[in-house]
Amino acid sequence: MAKKTVKKKRFVMTDEHYTAQSYVFRIGYKIYPMVYPDGYRIAVQLGDNIKIGEKTFSPHKDEWSEQIWDLYMQIYKRDKQKGLI
């Protein structure tokens, strides 16, 4: 029996992604990749507070950039739900 190939869902940015990114920048967040010997980790900075994710992303794939866009959306949707936007 042949192996079944799993297709990865293709990441598609929408206007809402850009709106979320603008909002997150405006309120002072900086989200960026940090280089480690085994790949990238995502850093989230607000003022002087920096949190570095535990998950390491391969430098040969776009997973880390997709994760950054996901974080923009999470922050935006969280604040929108709280009525802060």
C-alpha cells in the first residue's frame, strides 16, 4: 500500500493580517526571530520585557514567519474581543 502524502495547508495573508500587524506595532509590540545554533526562536517584546518561545523553527522553512503572523493575529483578536480596539 502506498504512503499517503499529507499536504500542508498553504498560508495565505489577508487584509486582516496587515491590520493586525499595524495594530500590534502601534501598541508597542515587537515580534521577531532570534537565531540559535539549532534554528530560530520567536521573541515577543513589549517595552523592556522580552519573552522567547521554547519552540525552535528550522531556518530552511517558512514556519517561523507564519508563527509571527499568527502572533499578530492572536494579539489583535484578543484585544478586539476585550473591546480595546
